Amino acid sequence: MSVSKFLRQTSGAAVALAASASALANPVPWQLNLTRGVTSESHEIFALHMAALWVCVGIGVVVFGAMIIAMFRFRKSRGAVPATWSHNSKLEFVWTLMPVLILIGLATPATRILMNEYDTTGSQMTIKVTGYQWKWRYDYVDYLGKPVGDVGFMSKLAAASNRIRQLDSGLDPGSVSDHGFKDYLLSVDKPLVIPAGVKVRFVVTAGDVIHGFWVPPFGIKKDAIPGIVNDIWVQVDQPGIYRGQCYVLCGQDHGFMPIVVNVLPKAQFDSWLAAQEAQAKADKAARTAQAAGPANSAFAQH
Ligand SMILES: [Cu+2]
């Protein structure tokens, strides 16, 4: 790719970012840095990432600078004569202590952020997330202290993307979009829906092999392991569509099980959940009636 094309694409992306707040959540072509995200946790992670980056840049400048100066100023053709001493306790002490201090300086905030990410106390909602080859299942367990009745569904790659990805489909991946965002392999048939401004706890597991639940704009990433339940929480204040991926290579369709989270304003979410619960109740009643029907008539015949 030429430099001008690269600049055009990145500046185009910047304009697109500025134009729409919810577009912030969408991945951007040629995105070079870590996703800044929309939650306070993801902002903390981003700040720590930038701090670590600049510490590394500083170390790189000092180390490579010293090497380059030494190579040019003290080269043989300039008549440099090697020193004959072999040990300096003071120097050894300094260059052992400095990395230790830098590591402590980076590890302390990193540990604090991790401990916060693990602390699911005070969450107002629980959703069970299960990874399958190659889709996700979301089961709503409780909300605002009350159990949720039978709301759960599979979430798999959107049909349009699925058609295009088939070998020799001849279809154009650029032809699908969601509100102007080219979403090939990034959309699902039924997104996970959560309320804005509510601390949501995800309990994450898997039904077959190890998967990984990762939503970069939220700053959350959790292993989904069969037989093990991990948990993580998120609180998203800004409604919108957010995208993630399975991050553990889990088989041939690993790249085709995206995650989409639709964050709704709380009132809108409440009515969505109520409708889902009513639907589940009606479905259950229909199933019961169907199961009872033939049995009753069989009984009547005898
Ligand atoms: Cu997977």
C-alpha cells in the first residue's frame, strides 16, 4: 500500500470516527494502536498501555543511543583503545535496581486494574456466555436481583457474511454493510443485548473446546473453558453497537464466530427483556400444549 493511500484511509477513518459516536466501537482498517474503548476500565488499560509504550521507547532510545554513539565515537579506525577494567559494582547495582523499579512501577497499576476487572461485587445483572464451535450462546440469569425467565439464544455469523465466505461463492465481501459500516464477518444474526449504565457480570464457559470472549471496546477478555466458569464484568454508559471476536483458535471456523453487543438505554432494555420473557413463556405454553395434545388423544382412544 502506498503512503498516500494509507494516509487517505487513516484520515478517512478519523473523519468517520468523529462523525459518529457509535462508530467508535467499530474496528478501523489499519488501526495501529490499542482500542481506546468506551468503559472506564478500557480507558485505564489504554493509559497503562501508553505508559508502558513510552517507558519502552525511553529505554530503547537510551540503549540504542548509547550503542550507536559507542560504535561511531570509539571505533578502531579512530584509534580507540579498549578499556582494561572488567567490573564495576556501582554500575552493576544501578542497572539491576533500575529495571526492578521500572517493573514495580508498571506492575503496580497493572495489578490494580486486573483486581478491579475481577471484582464483580455489586453487579446488577448476570449473563451466562457459552462458546460453541462456532457460535456463542447468551443466557440471561438475573437482572436487578430477580431471576430472568428462560431468556437465552444462540448468536451466530450473519447470513449474508456466511453466504459470502463459502468457498467459490464469487460474492463480494465489500457488498455487505450495517449502517454504512462494512461488516463482513463482523455481524451476527442475534446480538447480545445489555442495558446501559448497569454493572453486568458475565459468567463465561464453553460447551466443546476452549474459546475466548473478547470485546475490545469494553476492555474485557476472558477464557471460555469447558467445565470451568470464569467471570468478568462490564458497565457501558454509552448505548451503541460494539463488536468483538473469539480470541482462542478453536477450530476451522474460529474466524467466523464474531461477538456483537447491542447496548440499549435502560428503559428500552427493560421493555426488550420483558418482551423476550413473554415470548419465552408463550413458547413454553405452546410446547406444553403440543406435548399434552397427542398423549391425551392416545389416552382417549383406549
Ligand atoms: Cu471460538
